[in-house]
Amino acid sequence: MKRIVACGVGLLMISGAGICQAAPALQEGLWETTMETTMEGLPFAIPPTVVKTKQCLTKKDMIPRDENQKNCTLTHQKLSGNRASWEYECNQDGSKMTGKGEVTYTGSSSSGSTTTNIDSEGRKMTAITRFKGKRLGPCSGKEESTMEVNGQDVNQLKEQAEQAMEQKRELEAQMEATRQRSLALIEKIRIPAEKPDACEHRGVKAGMGEAAPAAAPAAAFDAAPASLKKAGARSECDEKLGALAIKAGEWEITTETTSNQTFTNEGKPEAKARAKNKSKAKAKEKPAAKEEEAKIFYFGVETETKKACLSPDAEPLVGSPMKRSANAVTWKSASSQEVGNITVKEEDEGGVEYHGDTFEGGKIHRRMQPGVHHTNYTRVTGKRLGDGNCLLRGREPSSKKIPAASENTDAPESAIENSKRKLKSLFGF
């Protein structure tokens, strides 16, 4: 908008060179000129822009100038008494402008106007500038030309604009760095492919006591009694394939997450109307304008590392419904619901592949509604640190130790048997 207003004002400012030769009634000296520009043809209303200049004017140099205004040509210049008029054409920053202006001097005052028609990328607007000038006094030759826009010195405005541009560049650099980090993480996520022979798997998330929906209603499979396991907590698939390649013990688990949000015109009334009009358009009509490309905003990467007790029956990542093939576990689901008058769809997919002392996997969750798609990405990796303090509790690292037989002098054989039963209960053997 500043560019458009400047053009409307600037066309007045450059016009003096071609009409000053006839020397209207102008008292030379320091002049102050106040110009007010209004815009017509915009989709919204904006207040007028007021520009005030102070310059030394002479009969050879009688119109305030804008040194930034370029690529303009003056045509049809006329001088009649103290009134000068002109027409002009400009091409500035891809915008084509044509217009006309006039100014009248009466010794120590002046008044005039310009009308500028602007065609910027097919959008037509009009800038109308009205101005008045008055002589402040003689010039000493040491005065510097000044300009104010809406009461602010133009040099200060330029400095503020430069600072704003620098902040904009820094923000864009930060956003680009965030985008690159997010894309790098997304690229690293490895979700194993579901194989044709995959079958149902029931798993329990380690350390949380939360079973996947398909699991038996036990607090956690690694702590379930043997009677429950025999009653069907495992699926036939798990029984057939045997234990997952997760060596029981203390593990270090690293979770990395990021997300992005995509904004589109999908489902919006105006987009539907354009699509409908396009389908009805005849061959002789101009093709409909191309839809604006989707805008994607990327969010930062968050990383968390923690320790947990894992075993073949206490997994780091679960979903629903789960399928298994050898030592790879996968899941995929989709749902939709009506919220008000819009349909919200959700998709979830993920998986983990185990290698005994290490594992790698991830999950992707998508939430989609007309105009907005939000996607969360998770990458999970792990490595076994050792037995740690997991043998007794099976979940969280603990300082507790399994009691030795010598600690129970009354019944040493009983203490050993109790320890064995606890281990069997924890690991299901």
C-alpha cells in the first residue's frame, strides 16, 4: 500500500522540471507543501495518507521532488497564467500508471491535485492527491529537504522499514531452519511395511500400564499372572511366532516429534463456487485462475530421552489394531466424525522393528478437516543398556534387589522359590 500511495504523490513531485520555464507567480524561498492521498478501488477502506515536504523552491525548480520516483514520462504539459497542468505515464515495480495533474501558484501559496490510475497485476485502483503549499521564508542555502508521512519523518520511516525488513529476514531464516529440521526428521522416520502374512498382535506399552485395545484387560502384560496369559492374553499369532526380539532389561529410549499444518481452499464455499463455474465454462471463455497452492507451516523438533524397562511383553510404542510379522509390529487405522457441519477425519499409522538390543520405529497421525490438515510425526529409537534394576519390577528402574536366600535364615529354600516365582510372573516363563 505504501508503494501505491507513494506513486500517487510522486507523480506530482516530478512534474515541475517540464513546466517551470514559463515562471508563474512564485515567490522563491522555503516552501512547505501538504498532500493528502486517498485510494479508490481497494477491497477495503484505508485512511488518507498525508505527506508534508519542506524544500527550497525557485522559479527554475518550483515543484517538490521525490528522488525515489523513477520510470515516469511527462506528456501534454501546459501553462496558462499561474496554472500548470500535465499528464504522465509510469512503470514502477510491475505496476502501470497513467494520470494527470495541475498546480496553481498565487505568490506565497499554491494548490493543486493529481489523479493516478493504477493497474497492478490486473487490479485497477485510483490514487487521488490534493495538496496545498505555503512559503515559510527565505532560503539560506543550508536547508535540507525534508518529508513527513502521516506526521513521521520519512528518513525515520525508512530506518524503521529497514529494521522491519531485517526482522522479517531473520524470522524467515528461523522459519526455514525449523522447516529443514522438521523435514530432516520426517525423512528419518522408518515405519516397517506390513507384510502379506502379518497377523494379529497384542501388546502392552512399557512403563505406562496401558494396553492396546486388542489386549487382554490386564494392568500390564509383563506383570500379568501366568493364569491370565494362559487364558488368552496373547493372540494366536504371538503364540505361533514366539517372543519379540526385545531383550529384557533397562533401555534408553529416544523420542523425536515434529508436526506441520497445511492450509488449503478445500471445502471452502468460494472454492466450490469456482470449481462449479469452471465446469460450466465454455471453450471460448478464459480458463479459470489457478488455485492458490497449499500453504504448509512447519513446527519445531522436540527430543526426549528416558530410561525404561522393556521386555518382549513390554513394548515402547503401541497402536491399534496391531499386526505382526516376525519381529516387526505395525498398525494402521482411520476414522471420521461430524463436528458441527464439518467432517473431521483422522488417520494413524506406525510400527516398530526389533533387533534384540536395539529397535527403531515411528508413527504418523493425521487430522483432516476442510481447509486444514494437521500431521504429527514421531520417531522412536532405543538401545539396551543392561539389566539395570529391571529384574524385580519389570517397568521402572529401581534400587530394590532380589533378596538373597541367606537373608531368610528361617526358610532359605522358600526365599529362593519365591524369587523364582516372581521372575516367572514378570517374564512369563
